[in-house]
Amino acid sequence: MSPTYDKVALIGLGLIASSMAWAMKRAGNVGEIRGYARSEETRQTAREIGLCDVVCESAAEAAEGADLVVLCVPVGAMGLVAEEIAPVLKPGATVSDVGSVKKAVIEAVGPFVPKGVHFVPAHPLAGTEQSGPRSGFAELFDNRWSLLVPVEGSDEAAVERLEAFWRELGALTERMDADHHDLVLAVTSHTPHLIAYTMVGVADDLRRVTDSEVVKYSAAGFRDFTRIAASDPVMWRDVFLTNKEATLEILGRFTEELFALQRAIRLGDGAHLQDYFTRTRAIRRGIVEAGQDTDAPDFGRGPKR
């Protein structure tokens, strides 16, 4: 097959970028993969594992001449990176990203995208709690959604080309406007992460009182909270600072639900609790039926070998 893009530049070489690189190699849909990371240690690791065809010493060096430039840095850093690479972007190139927030990325990056360069923000809904260039794997995007958020005046051919690219990496694609994206992700990702961080923080305070029993006797529920709360702290700091309105709205609704459950427990209202848990259980079944998780015991982790 002829490559979808002759040259792709990945700016930032963490979990998503490294998985993209391996998925591109698996698909054979790119001529050359160039990469850059701010840390010399990360760049050296990328060279050691053969992650990219060329590991560059600056974002501008990686982006120069690229047909697709993907910003894989924390949301708060995207504006600065866009400003740095703007002078070297070639006409007809596409600039995209993988950020978990879209409105703030569009506001930060958009002003630096030169005329004649296409800006098509995107967000692959895939990840693990791991980070760094060694954490990536080609299958990360298989059967996961990659949401494209075209900006006003986006070139349709450029959007379709990026959609094809993500499908070649194994993803499902859908288009969404920025405000709706940020609200949906506040429900499905951002607020759950904040709750996990909070629950683990509370347990950490309790652990100091109970001489590590919280950790020692962790059951599955708390264990899975800690998995979520192990995610990249810089990335999640930026997510909450840049998706403030939507996250606060969903947190407000969560608080109302929590108060209702507190009242039901206090009053011994078993009927309310059972009805609530029955409705929420159906959401889990829907996720499994949609192929976005497995119904295998222990989330398919199984025994360690």
C-alpha cells in the first residue's frame, strides 16, 4: 500500500506517541517516522528501542518537512510547541494532537498554525496508567475510538485523510465539536480520574493511622482506583486546569448524586440503593457489549504467569 503520509512527526514520546509509532510500523502506512522529546533520556531510550526512524534534537527539526505533525505533549505545553514549529511547517501539512481536552488546545494551537497548513485536533480514547517511550504497544488503539474535532474552515480532504490514518492504526473514528467533546470526556474520563485520585488520597491519610493496612488489605475496588490514580500527574494537572468548566459541572452533579446516596444509607432506603445500583450496572454491561472492555473475570488480567 502507498503511505497515507510520507513523513510523520511525533512531538512527545510517551505512551500514546510510542503506541502510534508501533501501530504505524504494523500498518505500514507511513514512509518515515520522526520523533522528539524534551528529555535527553527519553530521546536516548527511543533510539535504543528503535521507536522512530529519526529521533530529533528539537521539535522544529522533527516537524520540518513532515506531512503530519502530532502534538503528544501535555495540554498545557501545546501552545509553546506550536509556536516553535510554526515557521518550519510545510504548506499542505496537517497538524493534529492527542490531547484529552479540545477547546483549550484549539485556542492555544490555532493561532500559530500558518495559512495553508491544516489543523485537525484529535483525541484517541485509549491509554493505560503507564507512561514513557517503553510503555507503548501497537494494539493500544485497536477497536478504540479516536475522536476528530475539526475546527472552523477545516479542509475536508485533510480531515478524511486523518480519519483514514487512525483507522489504519486500528481505531474507530467519529467527529465531534470541541465543547461537546470536553463535556463527554468530563463524564467518561476526567471526573472519574479526579474521584480516583481523591479516594486514594483519603486512603493514604487513613493508612498513616492504620499502619499500612489500607495498602496491605486492598480489595479489587481500591486496587483499581490506584491503577487509575497512577496516571501521569503532569498530564492530568493540565487536563483539569484546561477543562475546568465541564469538570466542575460534572463534579456538581456527582456531589448531588452522592448526597442522595448518603441520605438513602442514613434512612435505610434499600429500595433506592438497589434501584440505583441496578441502573448503573446496566452501564457496565453496555460498555462490554460495545466491545470497549471485556467481561472476563478480573478485567481479563487473569493469573500472573
